[in-house]
Amino acid sequence: MKNIFVIFILCILITGCPGGNRAPKNRFTFINGNHLCFSIDKNDVLNFYTIYSSKDHKITIVTGSGYNNLDISYPDTCLNIKWKNGRTYVIHYGLNNKKYVHQFDVDNNGKQINLGEL
């Protein structure tokens, strides 16, 4: 009985507490040069976004919508961003009331390298 209790406690510690906020799902945004679209479907609704940049362990917010609920659709879900070489970017956004994240590097030559799996 003692072993079952220990295994149960270890399972809780490893998996975390049930019912908490789930991590956002990986989902690519649409990037063409400096043009970024969260969705190109007019039926999708963008709720919020924040774009983070990191270099040398320093994280900065590039831009974001703040805490307001945007409730906008394509083509208003697009914006222009000047990506800097040699940085990692994390785009955290809400689309149709679901949370998503898109992570990528821009190498020193300006090439975008997607991180994470879909």
C-alpha cells in the first residue's frame, strides 16, 4: 500500500496539478519577409498577440496588443515587423479563443528557422 501511495505522489509531481492552464499549442503564423499574418482566414478572430525577441539571454517585447481583446479578422490580422538577424522570436497569440505560440530563429544571414513541432 505504501508503494502505491509513493507512485501516486510521484505521478502527481511529474504531471503537475490537473485543471491548470494548458500550454499554448504550436501553430505557425504566415511570414513573408517583414509581413506577418496571424491568419489568412476571414472567419478566424484574433484575440491578442505579443511578440518577444531574445538575444544573449535578454528578452524584450517587440510589440503586442496589450490586455485588450482585439476581435479582429483578416486582413486586419496582419502587420509589418522588422526582424533582426541573430535573434530568437516567440509569437504568443490568441485565435478563436485558443492560445498558440510560434517560435523561430532568424540567423545571422536573415534566414528564418522554425522551432518546435506542429
